Amino acid sequence: MYNSLDLFQTAGAMARHAGARQAVVARNIANADTPDFQAQSIAAFKDVYAGSATTTMRATRAGHLGGQIGQHTTDLRQTVVGEPSPNGNTVSIEDEMLRAVEVSREHNRALTIYRHAMTVLRTSLGRS
Amino acid sequence: MTDFSDAISVATSGMKAQASRLRHVSENIANTDTPGYRRKAITFEEMVNLGRTTGEVAVGEVRLDRSELSRIYDPAHPMADAAGYYQGSNVNLLIEIADAREAQRSYEANLKMFDQVRQMSTALMDLLRR
């Protein structure tokens, strides 16, 4: 029922997007000392959303419902261009920390919007 | 949720790898004065499962540092040769301490990621609980 409302759909897609980004950041940090590892990243939700709203949303949901793990995230993943360290690794812990904070805020925002919209619905139903 | 459990297992693998790195560093430091001891070095590599990389980090094989062992002059030592020298270890304490510090920093970063993923999924669960 909630999914038929655009607001819930967008908030849900945003939370899912934050989850996918977090997975990529965790992967980069775990491999911060692996030789020849190329850091990857996923663009912020607003950029992905602005790019092509309908297809992105559908892609995000298809991966979710189809149970194909990480399918949509692999499509969105890009290799970060950065200065490699002597062992060929391009992960910068500082950049990843920055991204992690961004992701955490994005996720929080999505959940807050979702919760708030739910409160509005509940109020309209006469429950609080 | 798969993204979250992926992220948690990746962060855990990172912590495990850094912990085993730290273990080898402490082995090296403990054996600084062992005659003939060669410094152990470990490598990190991406874990490959069913032909594709999972993003988890794995510890590769342990290698011995092939650099020259130090020669220490001590005629009274039981292992000293005719010239009064014996072979010490090739452990450089400065390198080991730097390595330990780097491992610690990476471990902390992984721990932070783990904590953040946990917080995110807790927030999601709170939404369900209402």
C-alpha cells in the first residue's frame, strides 16, 4: 500500500541506494592495503535520481525483487580516479570516511522522510 | 538487507586481515634478537568466490624477507664463527612499528564501517517496530 505513494517509493529507493553505497565504501576500506586494488564508488542519490528518475527506480527495485544480489549496484559502480600508492592501490581512507558520513546522512534522511510520511498517514487515519 | 550483510562481512574480513597482520608484526618484534630469524611478511588479496571477487579481503601466503641477515660481533656468543661474528635477525624495529601503526589505523577504519552499518540497520529496524 505504501509503495503506491510516490514519497514512500522515493524514500525507499534512497535508503536502498545508501545501503548499496555503504557496501561499496566498506569494500574499499577493507581493501585499503590490498595491492593493485582499484577504489570504487557510487554517485550520490540526487545525481542518480536526476540522471533518469524512472529507470533508476525500476532498476533498483528489480534488483531487490529479483533477488539478484548486487546487480543494480554493479551497474552504478564506477572506478575512482586517484593517485595510486606505491603498491598500486587507489583507496584513500580520508575520502572513504567522507563518503561514509555522506552515506549515513543520506540513509538517515531517507528514513526520517519515510517515518514522517508514515506519521502523516497515521494522523489522517486517526491514530497517533 | 543483502547490502548490509555484505558490508558487515566485508568489514569483518578487513578486521580479521589486519589482526593477522598485527600478529605477524608482533611475532617479528618478539624475535628481533633470535639468531637467524627472517622477518615474516604477509600479503593481502581480494577473495574470489565462484570466479568473481566478493570484495572481502583475504590474507595471502606468509613470505620470509629474503634480505641479508645482520652480522653481529660477539666472540663470546656460542654461535659465533672464527671471526667472532654470528648472524642475527633481519627485523627492523622501525619498519615493524610503522607497520603495526598502519594496521591499527586500518583496523579502526574497518571497525567504524562495521559500527555504521549496524547503526543503519538498527535505524531501519526501528522503523519496522513502530
